[in-house]
Amino acid sequence: MCNAPCNAFRHAEFISQLVTRIDDEIADAIDALIASGEFASRSDVAREGVARLVDERRRRAIGEQIIAGYDRLPDSPDELLQAEVAARAMIDDEPW
């Protein structure tokens, strides 16, 4: 039979723990976010911040890969003309 400490131990097997130091100004800002009710704990703030940073970098890398693809194989003049015609048609269809 597994009790609460066992569950915590098993949970810890799948979660990495990070320990870091931050300056007082950042700690105060984090505590203000918690006091406002936006986050429940410092850990929640750290998880959200790291997740956003990782997502931002991932999106940037994807964007750079897309640009590199267009640099390797740019649109032909005919493709650009077709895109312009299609864009103008979409704008003309707008009710404004």
C-alpha cells in the first residue's frame, strides 16, 4: 500500500527541481504577483516564466526556419502575383 510520502516520491521521479537565487527586487515583484492573486506561489511564477521563455525561443526558432526555407526557395514572380491577386480579392470581399 502506498501512502502520501510514497506518492510524493513517485511524483518527484518525473519532475525536475530547479534551485536558483534571485535579487530582492525580482523577489519583491514575484511576491506582488502572488499577493495580487495572479499566482499561488513563487514556484508557479517561476514555472510560468520559464514556460513562456521556452515557448518564445521555440517560436523564434520555427520562424527562423521558415525564413530560411523562403531564402532557399523564394516565391517565383508568378506565385507572388497570384498571392497579390488573392489578397486583393479577399479585401474587396470585406463588407467595409
